[in-house]
Amino acid sequence: MYGGIVSNTAAANTIVDFSVRGEPGLRTRLCNVVASYSAVPAGGSLVAKGLRSDRVYQFDIVLAGPTFIPSDEYGLGFDVGEDVEITLAAGGAAVVGKVSLVVWRSADVT
């Protein structure tokens, strides 16, 4: 298994949107996902979506500061070789959003 830390932010009232590339023969897992807003968001949410499958994880975020996204010990799992798009909704006027996570890739098929 191997992985790395990914972190992204955007200007105030702008979505945070980025992709994690899949690798052939390896399952992509998003672990230790943390989303945060600089102030209470208006309609805050985080979506992680597989770009080849119908697998979608969606979470509402209603508070300012860090929100830890729940998952089992294996993280949010996607299909082997699948690219994943992560989107944090714009938080509203003068609200800045951030996302940090660990990407793990493994050869297992569970």
C-alpha cells in the first residue's frame, strides 16, 4: 500500500474541487478526510464521487472549523483504477473552504 496527503483550498465563496487519479490494478481509498470552513457555511457539503462507478459519498457540513468525515478503518473506498472527484460546496460570502485527506492505494479487492 502507498499513498499521500492531499490538501486543497479556494477563495471565499468558491467551491473546492479536485480529483484523485486512480491507478490500474489498485483500489483508491480516501482516509482521514477533514473539511473545514472559516465561518458557518450556508449549505456546506462535501461530495466524493467515483468517476466510473455510481459510488458517491455525500456529507452535510453545518459548522465552522474542521469537520472529520466518518469512515470505517479502510476509508472511503472506490473501484480499482477509478478516478475520484472531491467537491466541497462554496460556503457563502467571505467563507473559505478547505479539504485535507490521505489517499491510499492498495492491491486488495475488498
